[in-house]
Amino acid sequence: MFELAYPWALALFAMLLPLIWYYARFRKYPSITVPSATPFATVGRRRISLPNWCYFAAAAVLVVALARPRFGDEKVVIRSQGIDMILALDLSGSMATIDVPPDVRDTRTLQEGLTNGRIKNRLEVAKEELRKFVQGRPNDRIGLIGFAPMAYSIVPPTLDHGWLIGQLDRLQPGLIGDQTGLAAPLASGIHRLKNSAAPRRVLVLFTDGRNNVDNRLTPQQAAELGKESGVTIHTVGIGSDNAYIPVDTFVGRRFQPVADEFDEEMLRTIAGNSGGQYFHANDADGMKRVMDEINQLETTSFEQPKFIEYREIAPDLALLAVALLACGFLAESTWKLQLP
């Protein structure tokens, strides 16, 4: 962007142009008296000498410099207030269950879908959507907890989302056990978030099973701790009525039906006690919708102040004017020297 800081300075050209016209029209230059002017027919012509042209050019350049021409580069500074968030993901063996899409009606089609990657188990579906979720929130510190009988802090809340996604990709069903304990990941996540200075702290719990681990702290009591600590808890129940788990036998792979096991009432209570919401993801499309809803629910505030960074041209023009004055003076004092 180019502009003149003082465009009114160009009015000085109104003084400079008449001066040039006067020199060209009326200024007489030195000559000598001789009996005949024929040999010197061109001596008396009115014209502006090279030194004067240098002086006029220097004056014109100075006028432009006084107008302060400059180039501006507009910049936008984004200031954001991010959210501190922890994703608590169920890693029990039941997360290997496959929620079969409605369009799959036979075992052969199911096996083909698993082979080409179109159909995934619950954990792989969750990992795919969590990966997209994390990548879409670059200003939030996000952590990851994996749980089964016990909870394990895999990644503390961080802005290094590449590292988080790398750890997420390594998770497998049954990696740390087959039971499901909900109180431990809630307590662990709340402990991580309660001292955070972020304006909003959020814990999202993903599970496909009901709490079947005895703990001194119940999931409901953990949710109450979240409310006292200012941590909002969202819960996501994963599973559908059309679910199967693959079982490898001597005669090949079989698919065993699995009943929907997560405790919807408890998940609603956990979320409601902390001011959060409960969501149900019955298949891959359902998980995508749930993550989109959570993404819209947990917004980040932005400020976008603008400023313009200028590069001034006036100093360069002033140097050019000095150079023109020096050239004019040098020409007038040497090869353009005139005697009175």
C-alpha cells in the first residue's frame, strides 16, 4: 500500500514551476560583444543549463520528500484465549467392537469393509475424530488420558498437538486392561485442570462400558469435584444395538454380537453435575457429529487488532536531492564554468 503522509506538501510545486519558466524564458546568460554575431549564432539562445536542471530536479525531489511518500504493510495480530482441555479415552478390550453401519447386512461385506478400512472398530473411529478435533483447535492446550481399570496420563495439556496425535495413534484396545473404571480418569483429569489459569477448563470422557471397578471415589463424586474445581465435564457414550466383536478361531474369523453396555443414566448424571452435556455416538457418523457439536460448544475467543508497518521513502529522496545539488555545483564549477 502506497500513500503520502503529507500530500499538501505537493502544493510547493506551484512555486517551483514558475521559477523554471522564468529561467527558461527571461534569464540571460553571459556573452561577449563582437563586430559580427554570425559566428556565434547559437551563443545567445535562452536555455536552461545543466547545473540549473540539477538544481530544479533537486528542488522537485525535496518537495516530494516533504510529502513523505511511504509503503505500508498491513498486519493482523491474533490474540486468543484458549481452553485447557483433557480427552479421557476408554482403552478397555470392548473398544475393539465394531458398530456396523446400516448398509452392511452380511459378514462378507463387513469383512471387506474392515480390510479396505471403510469400517473401523470403536477405538479407531474415536482416534480418527479426536485427531481432527485436536488439529482444528491450535490455540487450546489439550491433554490425553487413557483408562481401563486404572487411568494413565498419556499427555499433559499441551500446545504440542503433533506429539499428542503421535501418542494417540499408538493406543490399542485392551492395552491396559479389559475392565472400565470411570472415577479414576475423572479424578485424574480434574486434578490436572483445577490449577489451570485458562478461562475455561474442560474434560471430555469417551467410553463404551459401564463402571465395573470398585474405587473409594464414585464417578458421581468425581463429577462433584469437577463442579467445585470449575471443570466442565462432557461425556460421550459409544455404541449401538448393531455391534459385533471379531473373534479369530481355528476355522477363521467370526463376528460375535455384543450388547450395548454403557450406562447412559450415569453418563448423563456425570455431565449434568458439572454443567456439561452428554452425547451418544452410535457409529462413525455419530462420533463425527458429536465432535462437531463439542467443537462448536467449546469456542475460543479471538481478538484481531490491525496495524500498518510503514517503510519511509523520504530519507532516500533527500539523499537523491543532495546528490543532484552536488552534481549541479560540480558541473557549474568545472566543465560548465561561465565567465561574467
